[in-house]
Amino acid sequence: MVDSYGRKVTGIRIALTPRCNLKCIYCHHEGELLPGGEIPGDMVVSIAKAAAELGMRSVKLTGGEPLLRKDLDLIIARIPQSLDISITTNGILLAERAEALARAGLDRVNVSLDSLQPNRYCQITGGSPGDLEKVLAGIDASREADLLPIKLNFVVLKRNESEVPEMIDFCRRRGLILQLIELLDIQGQGISGDIEGIERSLAARADSILIREMHRRKKYFLDGAEVEVVRPMDNTEFCAHCTRLRVTSDGKIKPCLLRSDNLVKIDSCDPERVKELLRVANSRREPYFGKVCRSVADATFIESKIL
């Protein structure tokens, strides 16, 4: 599918539940406002089938915390294997489920990890002592289950930005990809870190830099480490190259993370009906940050080496 701004939709992100076992200080709850209920597994599977039939290449399962769904492996096993299937998780329950999820057909994981310091980790996530160790064990279990590549999501805050060099080294040693994420500080909390300064430092030290097709994200390669910077705030490039539709945890298609006035309610588990609704949602896609020139459809969005 291609929207009216010439942007291809290549993936879908489905929130499986609004429930979470953490209370991160920066959480935007996938842009959901007072979700009503939890999406049925049959509906998730129908959405994935419809997405595959419309030419999408990937499905990402999120939450809340998707590992709180006891039927997660059953859902994954029914998703078309033509899709790249991934989850985004806080990792606390990952060690005990990684192998079963891999057997079910899960391809890879993104793990949120905002500090390697136990006290700071608890301050940011609202977690309990011992949670950090569980997350690290989950990362190791995912490596053993071949859920690769593993990406670590690190939201850059004032209270953790000093850990970026340590986190880069941590990922280098374990063969992980680090994603440094700019905080979507929608409510003006004033807790955002200096991601611009961090990115300047990365650029000065990098052996090479690539630009990804998705959101025109920059990847920095530093002495064997791979660091990707995700900067959505007031970023027309981010919106101009958006390739994703979202589904809320209560079964509504969400064309944009930052809007809730253009949702499309899924009223059936019939893949043909879901395809129709996905097309409706695609027709409502509009860049949130700035106006995108329609000639964007004619641009070449291959990964390009710039240094």
C-alpha cells in the first residue's frame, strides 16, 4: 500500500495488551487513550494475514508488555511466516520464554534497557530490585535462541545520558545493536537528555555512517559497535519516511502514533474485511511533523553510505 503522500506501508505494529509490569517515567503508552479491553488473539492473526496479503513485510508485537500475554507463542505460531515477526519487550519475562517463542516462529527481539545501574534502572522504570538481572538474562536467552539481531532500546534522558559510552561498549561485547531514542516529550516533562550532543559525538568518532530507509535514521559504526539514532521530535524526515501502521491494544488501527482522532475500529476477524479497514486507515495517514512534498514518492530510499 502507498498513502496519499507517496509513503509505502511495509510494516504493522500491534499492541497486544495495555498491561505492563513496569511504570517507566517516559512511557507514551503507544499513544493509546483509555484503551477498552484487550485485543483477541484471532484478531491479531487476521490483521497479520491481511497485512501480508497487502504486501507488508513485517509485524512487530508490542504492549504494554507483550510477554504478559500467555498466548503469545500461540499467536506467533499462526502469523504468516512470510512476515518478519518481532517483539518489543522490557525483557523481564524473556529468559523463561525466549526458546518457546523462537520455536513458534519469532524472528527477533527489541529489548528496552535504559540503564546498566540497578538503582538508576529502578528509578527510570519503576521496577523492583533484581529486575535488571532478569533483563540481562533475557538478552542472553534470546542470543541462545537465535532471536537475532537483538536491538536494545535506550531512551536518552538527563539521568542516563552519561551511560551512553558504557552502553555502546556493552552492546559491542555482546554483538547487539544499540538504538538511542529521543524522548517523545509530549507533555513537556523536561527530562530529555542531550541526544543532539550525543549524536555529534558519534559522528565525530564513527568509522562509517549509514542512513536507513525507515525514518531516514542514521546508523553509526564505531570500532565494531552499531548505534542507531531515532529522533522523531519535530522531524519532518521522520514522518516523511514513515512506513508503519499501528493497531491499538483494543483493536483500532492507528495511522499515526501522535494522533487519536483518525482511528479505524476493527469490527471483524475476517482478513478480507480487515484488509478493507487497513486501506481506510492508510487513506488517513498524514505526516504529523510538517507537510511532506508529494515528490517524496519518487525519491530513492536505499541505505546510502555518507561517510
